Amino acid sequence: MFILTTISDLVSLPPHTLYNRDIDNLTERLNSKYANRVLPRVGLCICLYDIINYSDGLVGAGTGNVNVNVEFRLIVFRPFKGEILTGVIKRCTRQGLEVSVQFFENISVPKRMLFEGTVFEEEEKEEVGSKGKGTWVWRSDEAELWFDQGTVVNVRVEVEKWGEERSGGLEGEPGCEGKKAGGGVSYSIEASIMESGLGGLDWW
């Protein structure tokens, strides 16, 4: 689920921050820049792990900022294909499920990737003829198992989607795109619930 990624970057330190120790100053600046940020083809940055090396600072012309070349490692969220994640169902729609793992919410389970025999049950609103929200239910010979909002589930990672690629939410659902810090589609995961051990934790 988590990996270490080595990155090199030029960090600019304003004069008013130079009273800090170099390592503390760089740590603060790097966490501020990278934490909760998606790097294309890398993953969702969680925080700085360590600083491997950094150069002597050079004062930039006209700004007074000290520019430092830094090599460092980040803790990154990037689950591999086939990995099992445990999350919570945050929404059910006719297109499938949306699942959250607290710090990452752009996980979708399309209806085609649910157990065979899973159907969408839509609730009736009080108004005649109007439809309310609904949920998915897996009907087998033994029981009916419900994918209610808030249910803790295991899902299997199938596909990563990056940048301009569609998803994060469920196909056809407005406002469900995977978002990076500051907005914009960036990174999302498509998962499945089609095998033994997947779905609700209390099912097995």
C-alpha cells in the first residue's frame, strides 16, 4: 500500500526562516509542498520519510532566498494491482460503490465488478412516483448481504487511473472525479468485490 520514493528538488528558503536548523527548515518546507499531493505515475504523497543529502545554499539574486538542492524520500500511497484494501462504503449509486480509506476517497467499485447476483435496490421516497437513494445487495442461495453506506469492506485493486483519465467516481456520476490537492482529476483506483473474502468484513 505504501512505498518509498526518492526525489530531488530545489528548495527555496526565505530569509526569515533561516534561524531554524537546516534539516528542520527543509523538513518543514518539503512537507508543506508535498504532503497530500499527487505526483503523476508516483502516487499520493503522505509525508517526508527522510532527507538523504542537501547542498550548501546559494542566495538568489533579488530575493534573498537561499536555494538548496535536496535529495529526499517520501512515503507514498500507491497500492499494487491485486492488493486488498480495507475501506468504508461512502456512497452507493446505480453505477456501483464509492469506497474511502480515510485519507484517500477516490476508490470506485463499478457494478460489473461486484459479485454475480448483486442487484441495486432503490428506496421509495414518500412522494408518489419519486425515487430515493438505494443500495446494492448480493443475493445468494444462503443469504442476502447488503452493501450499506458505512459498511467496512475489503476490495481488490484492479486499475489505476491518472491525470486526464476518467474516474475516481463512478462512470456517469457527476462530481465524482478523483481530485488532487488544489482540484483537478489526478489519481483514482478502480477495485472489485468478486471473490471470497471480499465485501463486508463480517460476511466471512
